Amino acid sequence: MQHDDVIWNTLRAGTCSYKVKTTTQDFCKNDYNVYGLCTRSNCPLSNSNYATVREEEGVCYLYVKTIERAAFPAKMWEKIKLPKDYQEALAEIDRQLIYWPFHVKDRCKKRLTKITQYLIRMRKMATRRQKKLITMPRKIERRERRREVKALLAAKLDNAIERELLERLKQGTYGDMYKFPETAFDKAIQDEDGESEVETEEPSTSKESAKEKKVQFVAAEDFDESDSSDMEDYSDNDSSDMDETESEDEEEVALERLKKSRPRVVIEYEKPKIVATKKN
Amino acid sequence: MGKKVYALNKAEVEAKRKAKEERRKEREKINAPKQTPRTIESTREPDDTWVDPEDDEVKEDESLDLLSDYFARKREPKVLITTADNPHTKTIKFCRELKQSLETAEFRWRNRMPVKQMVKAASKRNFSHIIIINEDHRKPNGLLLIHLPKGPTCFFRLSSVKFCEQIKNRAKITKHKPEVIMNNFNTRIGHTVGRVLTSLFHFDPEFHGRRVVTFHNQRDYIFFRHHRYQFKNGQKVALQEIGPRFTLRLKWVQAGTFDTKYGEYEWVLKRHEMETSRRRFFL
């Protein structure tokens, strides 16, 4: 026995497994629901006469249910294949549901429209290029970042670049662009023969003779005892002199420093000698 | 309990230190040569594909491959730089800075153009390379480099991007053609990648511009740096960075132009099969 109202009243009370309640509206998860809403007229269970449109692998079918077949659940739905052409499909729905109420026909047509639209969209997207999403495992990313940092430290980039540039200079890549005194070239070649690992330190080692005396001349003890004003002097001069090897400036600075220092420093005798050696 | 362990350790440490000192003294006595430190580089697993650039066979291969036109000084580079769909500020900025340092490059908006179509169009317009910058979380994270017209194609992971303005004491960029330094590209695949990267720059650098671009490979990470240099004397160089900086890591190489579906992969970094040892490197 089919009693639509009895079924609907039972379902509405909250025992329908297809019902999805939200704050604004109730929805229906039943595949045969034409609108997807939980209302009396849209419920595929509590309507003995019902029609809907479904899509199976790109083909649309009209599903019709009538009261006569209510006793045979296996044969309940009449499945009618709709033509591919949209207009023809609409006409087919009209023809099949000719004596049915307007709202049933209208809802089926609206559903057909929607399905046709999403099929078109799907086909279009399939032909267009697709983005490929890939995973970025956090652990791997972290490892790669860490190894990158270590590789960077091991690379000693500036040294490598400088070495390569000097190599090119020696090979004569730059032609006549750079002219340095002959001795510099000779030294560079000598260093290359010996240990050429650290070029940055070489300038200091090359002037050893001058430097030994210079160390005495600066007088470490003196420096330790000197007051803050001397310290400032020292640091100022230092910053200006350190990177460039302009010997004359250094001498002047040294002279100044000597004048300021305490009288117990008796190394003034050596000064002219140093000047002489340095100018070489 | 804890104290006991500590005491033991301390004794051990002391013993080790003494032993080390003794060994050092002994070596000094007999004037033994200085030992080289064991680093990851010095203990690197040997690779069968190490290439000697002076080898005749290698030279012949090079003269026949797809990049030979550039190295024979017949074809000047002309680079097209573009982005993935819908780029954001940092990616666009990166492209512009890359364009600056490449000198021969041109930046174009992508306009949702498929790569394959772009390859065709660009080869028709006589471009020699396409660079596509991919982005993730609004930051550049991938670099696709296609050599035209017939490949090869390399894809790199892009990381540690530092823009020019983030570099302190940077030098101003000039419009001279830069020199290129390629360091440590030793294996066959490394050699190929190195050649592709070199071919991005003009083969006749303008030496008076004193610009130098470096691709330094260390443990498969390729560091890009861009400097201005100055020879202080015959043995000292001063460097001033121009920027940008970034790091590349090779992910795959295709023999032809970009075709991830049917294209032939020359080399792919497979983590589980290949990254089995810390001392094995591929470039």
C-alpha cells in the first residue's frame, strides 16, 4: 500500500537517512532527488509519481516513477535515454511527461540544463592543459634546505670566483687591459708553483721583511697601556689603511702615533730605516 | 651516576687529545706531508660519467650537439623570460632582475599560454631560450629552462632568492655583457647543464664592464652570483655583488623541448633510487 502522506510525515519527523540538516535549509542526499532539497514535492520517496534526470558517464537519462509500479521495487523506475542534442532532449521530456503537472516537467528540464552545462565544461577542461599538483614533503624540503646551507658554506664562493678570475688574468683572457708591475706577476706565478691555496693571505706574507719591523714599531705593550683617545685614533687609521696597501699613508699615521705615545718608547732610531725598506 | 660518566668521559677526552698531540709531533719529526681534510667533496663517490673537457671524444660530441651553434659563435642568445599562470609580486620582480642580469633577455606576460605553443611561437621568432619561473605560496620556487628549437630542457628547483635591493653594498648594474664562470660541472649531465646555462649569456663578454656571472656547483646545488670585480694587482681581486642571488637544484633534463607526457627524459632525480648516499653527486 502506498501512502505518500504517511511516508512524508515519518520522514519529516527526522528518521530519513538522506536528510542533511543545515541552519538555513534541509538538503537531500538521495540520487533520484531532482532538486536536492528536502521538501514535500521534491522527495523521491514520498511521491508515488515522480520524474528526474540523471547522468551516467556523459549520457542523460529521464527516470520516471509511477504509482502502478509501487509494488515492484526492482522495476520501480522507468529509464528513458535522452538524445545528445539539448533541444531534442527537452522535446523528449515534454513528450514523455505530457500529462504530468508543470512543476515536474520544469524541474526535469532545469536539471537537464544544469547537467548539459557541466558536461560541456568538463569536456572543455579535459582538452585544455591541466595543472599537475605535486606533493612537497615537508621533511624532504627541510633536508634540501639544510644541505643547501651546508653546500654554500663548503663552496666558499668568493674565494672560488676570485681564484677563477686570477686564473683568467694569468692566462691572458683580458689581453692588454690590465698592466701590473712585472714583479706582481712573477710573485703570482711563484705562489702558484708553491701553495696557492689562500690568495687572500698572500699580500701579507709577501712583505714579511717590512712587517717584522712594523710589528715592533707598533709596540703592542704600548698599545695596551694607551688610553681611549689613542684607541680611537688607532681604529680610525686602521680602517682606512687595512684594505689598501698605500705605504706612505701608513708612515704618516705611524709618525703621528709615535708622537702621541709616551716618551719611554725609544725606537725612533729605527724609523728612517723602516721608511727605506718600505719604499721598496 | 652522572658524575661517574662525566669523569670517564673527561679521561677519555684527555687521552684522545694526548694521542693526537703525539701523532702530530711524530709527523712533524719525520716531516710528513700535510694531510688533506676529509670533506664530503674529497670523499665523493666516483661517478662513471665524469667528463674531461679536454678529451677528444667529448670535444667531438660537443661540436655535434644541439648547443654547438652557440659555442661555434654562430648563434647569439636571445632569451624569453616568463612566469607560471597568475604570477605575484615576488615572481615578477625576480623575472625582471633575472632579465637585467641576462642582458639579452626579454620579459613577457604569460597570458595563460601553453608551454608547447610558446615553444613553437618563440622558435619562430628566433629566440634561443625560454625561462619559465614557477611559483608557490607567492614565491618563485621553480625554473624551467628550454633551449630552442630542439632542446634540451632542464627543470630546476629554485630557492634562496635574494633580490638586488636586499644585498648590502651592492654595485649598480651596467649594460655590459658579462663574463661567465662555471665551476665544478664535471659529470656528463653536469656538463650538459653547464653548457645550457653558459649559452644564456653572450659569447663575447665585454671585459671593460668587469661584470661576472657565476654558476658554482657544490654538492648538486648550483649557486648563482653576479659581481663586479676589480683587479687590485696581479694577485688580488675585489668583488662587489650586483645581485640577484639564487640557488638551483636540477630535477630533470629532457632531451627535446618541453613535453612531460610523451617526451624523453634524459635524466631524472629519483629520490629513493639515487639519493642513497650523502657522498654521491650527479653534476
